[in-house]
Amino acid sequence: MGKTSAAFETSLDELGVTVTTADERTVTAEITAAITEPAVGVELDETLGASAGSLAETPVVVDPTPAALRDATTGVTEATLGVGDYGSLVLSMTGRASELVSLFVNRHVVVVRAADVLPDMDATIQSLHERFNRAGGSAIVATGPSATADMGELVKGAHGPKTVHVIVVEEAE
Amino acid sequence: MSKADELRHLMRTEGAAIAENTQGFNDGRYDSVADLEDYEELKQAARDIKEDAIERLPELLDELTETVEETGGSVYIADDAADANAYIREVVDDRDADRVVKSKSMTSEEIEVNEALEADGVDVVETDLGEWVLQVADEAPSHIVAPAIHKSRESIAELFNEQFDPEEPLETAEELTHFAREKLGEQIIDAEVGVTGANFVSADTGTMALVTSEGNARKTVAATDTHVAVAGVEKVVPTVADLHPFVELIGRSGTGQDITSYVSLLTPPVETPVVDFTDDETPLSAFDNDRAFHLVLIDNGRLAMRGDDQLRETLYCIRCSACSNSCANFQSVGGHGFGGETYSGGIATGWEAGIEGLDVAGEFNDLCTGCSRCVNACPVGIDIPWINTVVRDRINRETDTSAEWLVDGLTPDEEDEGAPLQKRFFGNFETAAKLGSATAPVSNWLADTTVARRAMAWGLGIDPRRDLPTFERETLRDWVAARDSVVTDPDRRAVLYPDLYTNYVQVERGKAAVSVLEALGVDVVVPDVPSSGRAPLSQGMVATAEDHAQRVSEALGPYIEDGRDVVVIEPSDHAMFQREYEKLVDESTFTDLAEHSYEVLEYVYGLVENGADAAALSTGDGAEIAYHSHCQQRTLGLEAHTAAVLEQCDYDVVTSDVECCGMAGSFGYKSDYYELSMDVGGRLRDQLEADGVDDRPVVASGTSCLEQIDALLERHPRHPVELLAP
């Protein structure tokens, strides 16, 4: 495991975000282990590529109806980048409704490639600067579960997910 | 209600929750920024970006407008609140919306868009949990980041149970949050228009950054098809890359979080499909994303602030709340006391003066004591005390004065006839001190008589519960003039600056300083130098302060040229030479004095580091003491020097870490603020009376601090230099 990946996992741990690692062959099994059903998701081919397997091999309902989304406990999406020193995940906002799947659920399971974990926030914003200037678009830099301190003390799970689980996909050896 | 009554009421009803929360944020800030290796570099980068953006604002607004329109959005630059509201009402009306959901936005509160939309019969729902609590309670925010900071969990539970009558009474924060989430969740998915603020907007791509933690801003955008973002024109930055330092600093500086849960970087209209949340047949991706986006940028006085050399810095503000949380007075009264129509905390004076006018800023501006603890906390390096001083000066000049006859003899500075009586008295304390000393001890006896105290309370607003300074008949300069130096072959030569208090009131610390310096081989002179101008500056009498600064520079200049260092005992005067004079005298004069002046214990530290023999000083033999540094001294980074010298001289030192003692020069003497001053002081008292500290003799660097500690404790405090005198 590289230095950045190690820092990433430490950061996630400090945020109370659980982590498992997988390779392309085991990623669907790790997803199945990480979800609490009912689960919905967005297919993983955007950053992982087709070789990483498909959510069709898991109990996750891909491209659910809005009603199914609202009934779901878990949402599974990819992150396009990770941020090593903060444990942040860069979530995309595409026409496949990844924003809804990652937000309107209690548990968010995020899959990110180890190679996409950048060392720090500076590199991350720089990468987004280039992406937005090249192709436009939007992203969410998500760090830990949603939270509020507005009700007198810190509560995890405000409008968004209460728990986050990250699956880091390393290159198969 | 009088000012004192108003503040007393706030402290009693909201003070406990405010104190706990703001101090928690403030402690969190110290911890969080300590983890940033490049904290100072990030602050400088943030500052540079803001300076550049405001400098190039018209051009950036043009670029932003072009990019947003290219990506399918609309930009409207509104002159004022009414203009902005008219536009937003039209958007909402065109969409035929019954409900507007909002995420937290100070700018939308500034323009009071909720009231404007509600007048049209639109249901406006705040989705930030804190804002929603206030909407239900019909109360105003008390903090720019955590708006319901003044409400305890118990009071929120009581409010919800009363308003909504849930089946099971709500009690825990978790239950309250869950209840609000469910209730608001239903309203969000049923709304047509989502209103957000924007923390930053990049001109290159039209990307806006929204810094949030609850996820409500994400839902507000995702679940509605019409997005209205409301922001001040000052929120534009040149590029996406420029967001970097702000993303790292904003959460840390405010609530002490390394980063908030979500930083949304949106280039609207977003691609997320607009779904019907009741649909159980159509897959999410089959819905289209027919979305509208309106960026409403608000001037409302900002462009005039941009042209105002003194208020311009306000526009660099990123609304992080560091100046609120680090402010000792804010920690006691919160934003309902220390705030205007919309904004609160130290920087609010700039915002309210620029947006609402001096009358609104004048309602709370006195609560900035100039302690400067916000200066280093501000992620964009705004000189917030200076903005408060300038606005106070402008308010003074606008306000009519009365009873001028009483103050005539005490305020010879004719250029400041604009300042109110009380401010002129404190601002010209030099005159009172000279007179008091010349006639001591009669002046002290007279000043303490009931009749005199009543007259002071009535005419000058000096609180009768305060002990007045006792003037010494023999001043420090008299004492020095009557003795011979013990140094024959000096290693260094210095001017000991005879600040007002050291010269007339706390003469003992001046004598101690002379002895200490001479023991370390320094030739000391104590010439006649005017007072620094700190007193008039605190009262907003900038012209008088400039005059002092000029005369002080002229008096000290020849000594510096002659190779003497300037040693200053009173930290608030030292801070004048190091910080405020930059605004009051020309650059080379400022630099010359700043480079050659030292706080007395900083100087002792330097002497010993450079080979002077500390053994010549009196030592403590391990004696336990408590040290309270001075707010402005800490801002200059000079607290550690005193602690180090005391430790070197074999004292066992514990140090307080409250932001300010609460006295703050004349502040604590004023009837309006006496109780607030004592409330702030209570936090210092708690530290000095903590287990293991409660029997330690107390030393403190500042005159005000010494007076305040004297009032707070049985123990009589001294200046640290008095411990070291051989």
C-alpha cells in the first residue's frame, strides 16, 4: 500500500468512515458485504471500467425508481477521486443520478480506485480546475457522513447519509 | 431598554449556550489550524486571491456573467435588496411555485427574501436545521455560521414538542435531528424552487462552492428544478484553482472542523435528473434534467465599499465566524448583542456600516474593544479592529454631542470635537492623568467621594462599581531624574517608554523595569514622550491618535537614530508601535519605530539570549506563579517571551489562555459595559482560581489586565518585571 493510500485510510478512520480494500475480482463481493439492504446504486463502469464487474452480481438495484430510492437504506456509487490527507471523496453529478443515490440514503457505500486517491486537497482542487475548465461539470467533495450541531450537540446523519463505507480498489497483481 | 439592561438580559438568557458553543468553536480552531503545516501560507494565498478579485471585480463579474450564460444559466446583478427580491419573486412566480426550499445563506437574510416571497403567498422553508429552528421559533440568528447557537438542546426540544406535538416527546439531539430531517425531507422533495447562497463563485467556469455539513444544500439543489443562488458580488474569485486555500481554511477557521462534510462545487444547471419522488415505475436516469439556474449577485452597498479605502477589506470576508468565536465579548453576548441587522461579530461593523449605514453599525460597534484577538484568526487577514475604529470615528463625527462644557478642560484636542463626551474623556486620558498626578493624593481622595462618583456616572458613564486608578505624586520620570544610572559601561542603550500608566499610576513597575535593564547592562533613559494615542484610538478618535503617533515618532526618532532601542512596558502601547502606527504615520517612520521597539520582557529575553547574565536578576527558587498575558501582546506573538524569562529565572509558570481579560482599557469602566466586562473576566477568574492555580501569585503584563484581576481576585497582581528586579 502506497503512502497516499495509507494516509487516506487513516483519514477515513478518523472521520468514523469504515474502509475495506478490494481488487477488481473481489470488488462486487466487498460491495455485497458492505451494504445494508435494500440497496440501490449507480453502475461502476465510469471510473472502474467494465472489467471490475457489475452491480448486477450484487443485491444492489441499479438505476432504481424514485420510490425505490426512497425505500433504500444503502446507496452505492463511485468516487472519481479521493483526497489522502482529508479522507474526502469527490462524487460526480451525472445524468445517472449519482447525486440522488449518494444523498437520499442512510448509508453510502463508495467505491474508489486506489490510483485515483490524490495526496492532498491542493492536488484535488487543481485536478477539478482542469476538469471543469476542460469539460465543465460539477462535483461534491464529501468528507465523512452528513452531520449537524444545530440541535445542541453533534449528531451524525443530518439530511444526508449517517454512515459512509469506502471500498478502495487496488490494481490486481 | 438601556444598553446595560439589554446586555444583562442576553447574558442571562443566552449567555451560557453562547459561551459554551463559541468557546468550543474557538478551541477547535486552534487545534485544527495547528495541524496545517502551511497555515500562514494558505492565509496569505487566500488574502492575495481576495485582494486581486476585489481589485478586478468589474472585469471578473463580466467574465462570470458570460460563463454562466454560456452554460445555460442567468445572471442578475441587483443594485439593492428590493431589486434582488423583485427578480427572485418573478422567477418564483414564472415557475408557478408553491414552495421554495432554502439552504443557509446570510445574503438572503440580508435582503429578507423570505418575507418578500411569503408576501406573495409562497411557502418558504429553511432547510438548515439551525435556521429551521429559528424559523419555527420566529427568532433571529445569533451567529453567522451556527445561527441557533444561543439555543440549548432543552429549549429546542421544548419548542418542537410545543409546536408539533409529536406522539413521543422529543428529547435527545438525535431525536430532534431525526424529527427535523423527516419533516423537512418531505417538504424538500415537494418544492419547485431551491434557493442557496454561494460561498465562492469562480469566474472561469461559473462554478460555485457551497460549504455545508448537513446535506440540505445538496438536496435543495437536487430535488428542485429551479435553482436560485443568492450571493454578494464580492464572492467571485478568478478560477476554480483559487478555491483551494478557502476549502482548507473556512471550516477550520470557523467551527474548528478540518473540512465540512460537503463542499459542493456546482456548475449549474447540474446534470442530476429532475425526478418525481412518488414515481415507482420510471428509473432515475430516464427522467430528464430540465433545470433552470439563476445567479443573483447583490451589490447593496458593496461596490461603494470597494471604493472606500477603509471599508474595502470587509469585502475579503468569507463569513467563517472566526472573529465572532475568538472575541471575548461575543463569547458572552452572542450575535443578538454584538450584531446588526444581518451580520454579527467583529467584521459585522464593516458589513453593517457598508450595507445598512452607520446608525446600525453604531448600535453594537462599541463591543469591539480592539483587543485584536480576531486579527490572527481571520483567514484573510482583515484588520477587523481597525475597521471598527474607523467606523467608530465616523459615528463620532455624525453624532451630536452634549454637555461640552464638562469636558472642555479635559479634551484639548480640538479636531475631535465630534466624539461624544465619554469617548473624549477616555480618549484624552493623558490630560486627566497629568492633572490627577499633579494634584495627588488630593485628586485620588476627591475622585473617590460619593459626589464625584455620581458626577462621573452621570456625565461620563463611568461605572461606580469600578475602582479608579490611583495617581502617584512622584512619576516615573521624576524618580529617574532624581537618581544616577548604575551602568557605566553599557552593552546596549535604551529608551524606556514612559507610558501613561507606568509614569503616573503603576510607577513601581517602571522602577522595576529600570532596575532589571540596568542589571543586564543596559543604559536607560526615560525622556518626555507623549502618550501613544492608544486611548483616543480606542474611542475612535483617529485624528487625535494620528497626532499622538506623529509626536511620539518625532520624540523617539532621535534616540533611535542615536542607536537606542525603545523598550515598552505597556503591551497596548507596544502594539500601537508594532501594528496601529502603520495606519497613522508614514511607512518609513512606522518601520523605523516598529523595528527598534520591544516589549520589556521580550527585550529581557533577547538580552539573555545574547549573552547577558540572567543571574543578575532576582530568581524564584521554583516558586509557583500564574501568568496572564495581554490580548494585544498575544496577537504579536510575545506571550512566550515572558513565560520563558520567568522560567529561566526559576519560576514555575502556568499561563491563562482566555482571549481577553474583559477590561480592555476604558471599556470595563463604562456603566453600559461593566457587567459584560465582569462576565468576560469571569472566565479568567475561573482559570486563575482553578485547582493548583488558586494559591499562585498572579502576574500580568497589561495595565487593564492588572486592574481587572485586582477586581476579580483577592490576590493583588503585579507586572512580571517586578518579580525580576534585583
